[in-house]
Amino acid sequence: MCGDKVERLIPGEMEEELLILNEDLKRVISTKINLINSPLKEMISSGGKRLRPALMLACARFGEYDFEKVKPLALAVELIHTATLVHDDIIDDSPLRRGIPSIQSRLGKDVAVFAGDFIFCRVFELLTSLNDFNILRRTSKVMYKICEGEIKQREDLFRTDITFRNYIYRIQRKTALLFGLSCELGALATNAPLKTVRALYGYGIKIGTAFQLIDDLLDVIGDEKNLGKPAGADIREGVVTLPTLYALTYSPKKDELKNILQNKNLTIEDTKKAIKIIKDSGGVEYTVELTKRYIYKAYKFIDILADIPMKKVLKDVADYIYSRNH
Amino acid sequence: MCGDKVERLIPGEMEEELLILNEDLKRVISTKINLINSPLKEMISSGGKRLRPALMLACARFGEYDFEKVKPLALAVELIHTATLVHDDIIDDSPLRRGIPSIQSRLGKDVAVFAGDFIFCRVFELLTSLNDFNILRRTSKVMYKICEGEIKQREDLFRTDITFRNYIYRIQRKTALLFGLSCELGALATNAPLKTVRALYGYGIKIGTAFQLIDDLLDVIGDEKNLGKPAGADIREGVVTLPTLYALTYSPKKDELKNILQNKNLTIEDTKKAIKIIKDSGGVEYTVELTKRYIYKAYKFIDILADIPMKKVLKDVADYIYSRNH
């Protein structure tokens, strides 16, 4: 996601809060264990869009807003996201994260495993200090479901027979639940009415699903310049996403595509061929159309909310997510 | 640790409870994600001494004993231990765990990372269902300190200049804290008096430290038959333990030892040479002596406790841990 664009969506009143959060993130993960202390802080400092905390700060304004109440939760969702990235990079063998060497490439996979665990544990320590079991329960449930989504993605690798439904299930666990949680916790922490809490959770799930749909789409239609990596990474790694699933069902060349996808050592030529079959099948248009439906569902949840200025920000975020499709 | 011996220490009344726990462990980690569902259950079924839950069940008897209250906590400490093993095996590249293929060798490191995370998250879900913030706070604090201990061990790899004090700090985080927590939570859950809770925590820390001291010692003095792996694994992997630290300080051949230890590709001959230098230095006797002091400190905590039959079991466990030194 392009940082400039997101930042333009954030109202001035939230900018300062996000700066405070950045400092607090570093404080929360600080440890006497030197080996990981600086690398984790540098990872935190090196960026990331803080999209989840920003959503939370926005959603919390539909209740009795109190930054001090929301802050630990905003830290928690960003740290859950960070821990997942540390563990993801082990799996993907990624040399870089946010433009600086990843924890696993700096310190080795072994340290990265426990560095991710350390962040997870800090999240729980932070949450247990809040004395709110409802928040704890919601968060812990979402966390294990995110793990299930990550494992599901590995289970589905190189499988060309997964259903559209399975794919949506997987991306909702992997990505959308944390968006939903971020929106929901903001509202819960500020005692928003139940109807508002539910609408914001629904909104978060829908834009989170749309976010991942577009992320997966960009891997097919994006170019190296925009993606920061060559297109077709998912195809090469065996991650079968919606545009591909569509082509596997409806393309006249579906058998050829299937053969390509099951090869674990794809050449650049093969990858290009697969991308062409997917594009020709209408899989791109179908994914854009489905994303549009999720954005529309997100709008429906926004409609339920009280009419405060922050409502427009939520709509702008949804529109922004959709606008990434080209 | 030899299973037969531990089991002989467990009074009949606890045997049935441990059987129930075994079934519940499988229930708690069950998931719809097939890829990890069976492997995790098989890992749970394949053994492990359940030393931490057993200690908890014993310690809980110093309060108003109620198995139903203690059970979720006993599940939690065993699962924390299990998650740590899953992540440890990734780091050590272990093909086997408890005689069956490890999760990482069955499913790959990538799945193992998230399988371990999944177990950690289940632990929190389990704990948040208890509505007891004191227990949650204690557990989350211990969990991140365990992570710190694991990372500290990696930080100290191949370092011959760590102090005795650093070593004890490391093994207390890595091992003793979870023993302490197991003892403490049992007592907390059954509303034992604060004095008892503190004494049991102290007891757990001391026997946990002794347990790791002996574990590290056995790597020097054990033989392949008893250890299930060749002796000197720590030396080859760069894990500098107390007997080695002693030799590095007091052996006339400390420079030779230092040179051997800093070589990352040790031959079997080099390893044997290092073991001989360590044994000749008196490092073994010193470690046994220090273990004895920890056992003695554990006794002192037992003395504080009310005079119930379970008191003898705690003493027997301490004696058993010490008895593993040959």
C-alpha cells in the first residue's frame, strides 16, 4: 500500500496520536536482551502504514473518545501485525522488510522465531493490563484464527482444486479479521453502542477482505516497479488466489494453467504464460467486481453509523482500498 | 528425564487427573485446519512427562483443592511447554520429538512456526476464559520472559566470556520460570494463602533451575544410550553451560578449551577433548554442588508449607531431579 495516499486520508487530529503511538510501540517492545532490542525498534521505526491503528483511532470516535483508553489497543493490533510479519519473513525467506533487512536475515531464523513470539507475548501482557475480559477474549480468538489462516495458506499451496469459498475463508482469517478487530476494539474501548460496535466490525471485515483481494490481484496485474518485486510471486510460490481460481474454472486453457501451477520450479516464461491465461480468462475483472461488492457491503455498514465527520474517513479508506486495483 | 521414575512419584489420586488432562489437551488444540490437527494431537499423545501439570496438581492441594479450577491452568502450562518445543525443533532442525517426527520435520519449518503460534494463542484463549487477571498477568509476564531466555541463549552462542550469573539468568528464564509458574498458579487457583503461593513459586524456581543444571550436566557426562543423542551436543551447537564455564575459568587448559569452543564445525575428536578438559577441571563436581544448593533452597521453601501428604511428593520431586546427576 502506498504510504503517501493513506497518509492523505488521515485527519490532522489523528496525526499527532499516530506519532505518539510510534514512540510507544518502541517502548512496549523494548527488552534487556540486546540481540533483539535494536533490530525490533528499527523494524518499528522503518515504517509501515499503521493502517490498523489508524482505523482503530477513527472507529473509536464513534464512542466516547479517549485516546488513553484506545492507545494500548492500537499498540496491540499493530504489534500483532508486526509479529506476523516477523514470522512471515522466516517462511518466505525475505531478505528485506520495509526496505531494511528483515529480522530473520539480520539475526537468523532461530532468533526470528522467538523474536516473533516475544512480540506476541508482549501483546498479551499489554492487553492483560486493561482489565477488560471482553477485549481479551475477542483478541485471543482473532489471534488463533489468524494463525489458522496462515496455516491454511500453506495447506492450500500448489492446490488447484480449492473452492472460491475456501479462498475467501482463508483471506478473511489471514487478513480481514485483524482489520475487523481493529475497528471493533476501538469502538468497544470507548463504550460505543453495541449496534455501532457490530457495524464497525462488519466494516473492518469487508474492507480487510477487499484489501487482500486487491493485494492478490496486484500480484497478477502489477509491475515490478509498483510492487517492489516481480509480478507473479504468488504463482511461483504456489499461492493460488482468486484471479487464478477463476481462470482454473472458466478459462479454455485451464488444463495448461493447472499444469503450470503445479510445477514447483517455474521459469519466468512459465509465470508470464500463467499470468496471460489468467488475464485472458476474465479473472482480473471478476476479482475487481467481487472487491466492489465487498466495498459496497462496507458502505452498508457505514450507513448504520452516527453521522459524524469520521464517517467520511471510513468511506474514503474503503474507496482508497478499491482504487488500488489499477 | 526418565518417564518411569517420574510416574512412580505421582500419587494414585493424581493419576486419573493426568489422564483427563491428556484428553483435554487434545481437545484444546483441535482445529478445523487438517494440516496441523492430527500432527499436533499425535505430538500430545506421544508422551512427555507432564511434569509441569503434575507439579501444579500437587501444589494446588495446598489450597482449597478443586480439579475443575486447576485443570485449565494445567493445560495452559503444558501447552506453553509444547509450543516452545515446536519452535525449539525448528531452531535445532530436530527430526524427532518424543520418538515421533517433529512438527517441523513433518510439515516444514513454515507450518511449524505458525503451529507453535497457534498453540500460544490457544493458551491465551484458554486463560482469558478464567476471568482472573492476576493469573493472566503472571502468565503473560512469564511467557515473554521465557522468550527472552530463548533469545538470550542464541545471543550467548559460542561466547566463552559469559559470567556464571548470566548463565543462571538464562536458564532461569528458559526453564525455571515455567516450573515456578506451574507451582504458583496451582496455589493461586485454589486460593492458597499468599505465603503458600510465594513458597510454592520459590520452590518451583529452585527445582526448575536444578532441573536445567542437571540437563546441562548430562550433556557432558551422559552417554548416547541414556541421552538418546550423542553427548556434547551443547558443545557442538555453541551452547556454553555451567560445567564448561567452570572449566573456562579454572582449568589449566582453559585456552585450549576456548579455542575448541569457538570452532563452529567441531569434529567428534574435538568434542571429546573438550569434554575431557571440562571433566578434569572439576566443572562436573561444581555443577553437582550448585544443584545441591538449589535443591536445598527448594527444601527451605517446602519447610514453609502446611504439613499435608503432598509435601512429601514435592520433596521427592526435588530429590528425583538431583538424582539425575549420574
